[in-house]
Amino acid sequence: MLSATGVCTLLSIVVLFFILGFLLIQGGKFLSWNFFTKLPAPVGETGGGMANAIVGSGKILLLATCIGVPIGFLAGVYLAEYGNAAFSSAIRFVTDLLNGVPSIVMGIFVYTLIVLKTKHFSAFAGGVALGIMMIPIALRSTEEFLRAVPLSLREGAMALGAAKWKSIVTVIIPAAISGIISGMMLNLARVAGETAPLMFTALSNQFWSPGWNQPTASLPLMIYTYAMGPYPDWHRQALAAGFILLAMVFIVNITARFIVASGMSQKSRL
Amino acid sequence: MGVPIVVGPDARPAGRASGFVGLLSRILNVDRLAHGLVFCCAACVILLTVLLAYELWANSALSRMQFGWRFLFSSTWDPIAGKFGALPFIYGTVITTFLGLLLAIPLGIGAAVFLAELARPRISDLMTFLIELLAAVPSVIIGLVGRFVLIPILEKIVPTLKSVLGLLPIFSGPFYGVSIFSAGIVLAFMILPFIISISREVLLAVPRDLREAALALGATRWESTWQVVIPFARTGIIGSIFLAMARALGETMAVTMVIGNSPKIMASLLAPGYSIASVIANEFTEATGDLYLSALIELGLVLFCLTIVINGAARLLIMMTTAKGAK
């Protein structure tokens, strides 16, 4: 009976390696210079690439980070350092609620909030949608790592006469910074793979989208569109793009965990 | 008697900071500003959630006025005639989630038991790390692999399945590859990592004395795990199942790519179906007319309420278990 449980674990891990291996082989085969530098070819023709999707994803994620990280970080500081019992528990409850909202409902929300009002699909709307998705996790991870800072550091700062905000900025946050950064990286990796919110906020684009007010192509959405299409060339490109996305997500994830691990071992040496 | 206190040349009266920052600190009360700023950000979160609920409510008003509660029980989805009913999608969502849970729960709890009870700590940590990597795989990638790998495999396996079980209504009818069955399998792999990691944490929180007491009374390893540890952690494991359920209900991309997009309620698992998230994803940008859009937004509202309820129940259950373990 007990060995059956081992089989269960092995099965779960085998799935992971299988996904990785499949994309590595199938997707890696079709990676080419064209893929990174060309725009999508007209429907049915071969030789196109996903340059605009890669750049578009980058733009949207940049905006998402600029929106989600500061709000989540500062709100986390509030929960960890200030805050009274009732309001804090309300915020934690609401954060969990926001975290549990399906990503497509978030897309509907930003559609009604921004796209309907500006009458445009835009990279701005897409960035806002992903930014709002980043807030709950940024908040939770910041609060967790700030709470983990030992009391002795806080008391030391206070004993030296530092004002509260100064002790937070110069002592407490730097002590927790490795954890906070790794939390943000994990957050970014998660949001980078989200497709549903972008479906009706940034829509998609066959060409370059200058500025922030145009519909913008993004990598996950291109993967979806191409995978569902009937052309073998599109399927090959979808697999290649899938490989790129998965590789990025894994690299960021593994780096983030190393940062946390090395941060923890540094702290234990204090 | 004491050590003489020497006041150096650059000693200042305590409390007077110098420079620009010091000037700023004395003109504005920076502490109050900082407090205000972080408070605003925290309040932002509450504001956004309230705004989300309001926008969903307000924008689905047209459809709610038109159909009322019948929306949830009618199975006609006819955009041309302007008749909308959510039943096929609710059915599809519930069946795929149920199927996914059916497959993921035994696998997940089994793996969690292995990682918490049997594996050596370092192997357990390494395997947990790999399983958390599986959780990080974007849903569109799992859909991709589902479409290009799972469906061809199923197309080979299902004829054999049908020859054995084809008399049952749930396995009747033609199989086109895209089906509720495929969607259920894909969902199972998406929620498996959540069940494993939360159940593992809950099992690790069970106090050692319970296990050791069972073993001291002569129970085998399996008996102590199955009859003592798991029942103690039962509430938390159920909480993890609820969380996985909430995740599965809202799962869009992976399901849309393998479910077949057919708004009909069929008894067979091998038939194509439709889930709430999939219909929104597929039809939102092509919705003609306000009523159509409003009906889709009302579907979003239904999904929103469903996930709130299940998430809330899940958090409560997990809180109850960790409190029990800490006592």
C-alpha cells in the first residue's frame, strides 16, 4: 500500500518532465532566427515569427509590474508594520478573495472598466489586468517576509532613535529584501503565463503596436491562437513559443528559489 | 565615580537630524505621510475588489432583468434568437471539475502521504520543489500539451475503453478527441500540485506523538498513517480539495483547448462540452448586441460567486486544521 503512494508521486513528477521534454524536443526543433525577428506571416503562409508577441508581452508585463508591485508591496508593509486588528484581517480576507478570482473574470472587469470607457483594446488595459492579478500575491509575500525579520532588529533601530518610517526603509526592508524580490519574481513568472485576462483587454495584433493604446500581441495568446488553428506551420510556431514561455517561467522560478535559499542561509550566519 | 562623558566637537542635541531629509522630516510629518501612503495602498485592494463586484453586477443588469433566475436553469443558448441559459455551461464546468477531482484526489493524497510520511527529508524537499514547478506551468502550456499529446493518445485508447465499457451511457457515442473526458484529465493535472503541496503541509503539521502512539500500540506503518494521521488531518485535506476545486472551476485556457465547445448537455463523457470560462473566452469578443454581452458577463458573475463561496469554505477548513494541530 505504501509503495502505491510512491508510485503516485512518481507519476506526478513524470508528468512534469514529460511536458518539459516534449516542449524541449518539439518546440526546440522549430526555434529559428525568423521566430524572434519576423512578424506573423499572412494566414496560411509559412516563415512568420512572433517578434511582436515577444515585445508586446514584455510591454504588458512591464506595465503590470509597475502597477502591481508598488501597490502590493506598500500594502504588505502596512499589514506587517502598521495596521490595527480589524482592518488588517479585512484586508487579508479581501486579498484572498481577489487572489481566488478566476483570471477570465478579471479580464471582464478590466474590459468594463477600461476598454468600454476608452473604446479601445490596448496594452494599457492588458497591463492593468495583469497588474491587478499581481497585487494579492505581492501583498502576501511582502507581509510574510517582513514579519520574518527578527524583533531584535526592529528594537535596535528604535533604540537608536530612528523614526518609524526610517527604521522600516533603512533597516527592516533591507533585511527582508531577498525574500521580497524572490516573491516578486515568482509573481511575475505566474502572471507572464496568463492568457485569459489579455483576451479582451489587449486583444492581439498581427503588426507592431506602437504606444500603449493599440491592441497588442502577447506570447501566451499567440500560443493559444496558433495551437487552435488548422495550419501545421502555426502548430510548429505554437510549440516553439510554448518552449520559450516555459523556459522563461522555469528559469525565473528556479532563480527566485535560489535567492530565497541563499538569503536564508545568510541570515542564519548572522 | 563613573566614566567621564566626553562631548566631542560634532555632538549635536539629540533628535536633530541634519541635511535635506532632516529638513523634510521637520516640515512635513514624514511618519504620518508614510502611514497614509501605505494605508491608501491597502485600502486600494479593498476598493478594487468592491469595484470588481460592482462592475460585474452592473454590467450584467440587462441579462438579469430579462431572464431572472431562469438564466441558471435554462439550457438554450441561442444568440440569434436572443435566448440565453447557463445550464449547459454550469453542467460542463461541474462535470469537468468533478472528473478532475476524481482523478487528482487519490493521486494527490497518495503523493502527499509519501512526501510527508515516507520519503527522507531531502528527497521529500526535492520532490516537493519539482511538484511546485509543475504548479508554475502556465495553463496555456498544459492545454498545448493536452491538445498535441493527450488527445492523440486518447484517440488510441478510447476505442478499447468503449469496447469494454461502451454499454454504459457515460461512455456512449462517438469520440472526436475533444471532449469532457479530455478536459477532466487535463484539469486533474492542473490541480494535482495544489492538492499535493497543501495536503503535505497539513500532514506534516500532525503532532509526532499521535504517530508514535499508534506505532507503540503495534500498528503497522500503513495502519498508523491511514487510521490515525489522515483522519486527524482530514479537515485540512478537505480544505485543500476545496481550494483545488475553486481553481478548477475558474480554469480557462487548458479546458478551452480540449473541451470541444459544444453548448449541449450530453450524458456521455466522450461528447464535447462547454464550461463557463470557455464560453466567455470564446464568445466574448464576438458578442453582438448588448444582451449577448450582458449574458456573458452574468456568466462571469456566476463563476465569481461560485469561486468566492468555495474559496471561503476552503480557507476556513485549512485554518481549522492548523489550529487543531497547533494545540
